[in-house]
Amino acid sequence: MKSLKIVLIHTFLLSALVVLAGCGGSQADKAAASSTSERIKVVATFSILGDLVQNVGGDKIELYTLVGPGSDTHTFEPSPSDSVALVEAKLIFENGLGLETWLDKLYTASGSQAKRVAVTEALKPIAMSKEGHEADGEFDPHVWHDVANMIQEVEVIRDALIAVDPASAKTYQANAEAYLSQLKELEAWVIVEVEKLPEARRKLVTSHDTFGYFARRYGFDVVGSGLGSTTEASDPSAAQLVSLVEEIKGARVPVVFVENVSNSRLMEQIAAEAGVTLGPALYTDALTDPGGDGDTYVKMMRHNVTILVTALSQ
Ligand SMILES: [Zn+2]
């Protein structure tokens, strides 16, 4: 009897404490809690797209990027925390065009109800050539190397954020406008820089086939690549390597480039066999870690164009 009374008293005291705790807390705590809960949770599939989304979303969103800086989207393996992020998200921004081969499975397995937005949907994709490497998809997913494509993507991101969070529409519009003016300035700069390079020197050989859109937009010729359109492809056969080396020699390409998302061994071998220079690393499918000279999309493009123009001029 006595022990039951004690239990009841304890239960009463505990309930009282819970009620008190609920009533407590300073105004500042409450404000912080409500501003956190107002931020909408958004997922971006990879670092370059994440930078665009963050620029438009600003402090109205809480962004989770699945494939971080320096990591390769083609070979990504999701972890359980990625699944949790998808479940909590309201919106998922993805590149599409076959870049995120792992996303459908991850999305279904997570049970996420988030709206998926493929930011490339309104763009004109480049079809992959039939004689490509085995792992190539139907379309070339590397749209980001053409700044004009990113300008369109920012508009898609802005509209998608406004649709799920109309209360913050003005912020998204203002953020997008400010960022679009940076991208337009970048686009004009790229065109001026590329013009410094005679057309006959605008020839690209890189680790994997990532510069199709860049070439189409800025008048370059993609002579070849070590791998296909994805870094997932197995190393080229001896015969493929011989024909690439012949093409490099035939096109008089002075320099070939490695990339931040793939290992440099293959390009070292190709450069040695073709008797050409191995250029510095280009930032192709991922940003650099924060603090690096390619930690935003704008900086990444400036880095790549500067290296290409400098190395191919020599
Ligand atoms: Zn790629």
C-alpha cells in the first residue's frame, strides 16, 4: 500500500515537472526553436547542385547534400543517414539524365514522401554516341559545365522552393535574382576567356567524358577521354588506349587533364604514351572541400577555364 502511494506521488511529481518544463524556456529559446522548424528540409544529390540550391534557399532551407565535395556521384554508395535525410526532406533536387543511378532505389527503400525535382528536365540534353563505353546512359548528364544550363536550373529551383514554401516566396525570388546576376557575369567572363584561345587549340582530353556541354557551348572539340561518360566504366582496353593515343597525336593536343573525381594513373599513362604534358586537375563532377579554390560553382568554373586557357595556349 505504502509503495503504491510512493509510486503515485512520483508519477504526480514527474507530470508536474513535465508541465513546468513545457511552460518554461526563455523567449529566445522559443524563437530559435520556431525559426529552425520553419526552415524547410531539402536534399540535393551532389555538391555542385547543392551550391545552387543553397544560393537560392539561403536561410529558409536546411540543406543536406548526398554526395559531398570531392566525391564522385557516378560511384556513390548511400549510407543509412542518407535514407533518414530523404525521409525528413520536403524536396529533393536531382540532376537526372542518368547521373544518380542509385537514387530511385534509395528513395523507394527510404519510404520518403518528398517531391523530386529533376533540374535538367527543361534542358536540351546531348545524346550519348552509340559507340560509347559500356556504362554510358542514353544522355550525357554533365550539363553544369555550360553556365547557360545552370541559369535555367536556378529558375527551376526557385519555382520549386516557392511551390512548397510560398510564405518565403519573396526571399527565394530575391536570392535567385542576386545569384542569377553572378551566373550571367560568369557566363560573360567564360566567353571572353575562351576567345583568347585560337579555335584550333580548343581540344579536350580528360579522364572521363564530362565536357560535352562545355564543348558544345564554348566551341571546343572533345578529342577523347580515358573512360566513358561515367567514371564507373572499367579501364579502356589496350586497343582503345592505342586508338586514343593516336587521336591525341593526330589532333596535336599538347596537354591532357586529370580530374578531381577520378584517379590520375590512367591519364598519366595516356600522357606518357602520347608524349604530351599532363595538365593540372580540373574540378569536373564535384566541388572542392570548403576553403579550396573550387568550393563554389562559380569558383569551380573560373578554375577550370583559367587552367584550360593557360595550358592549351602553350
Ligand atoms: Zn561524370
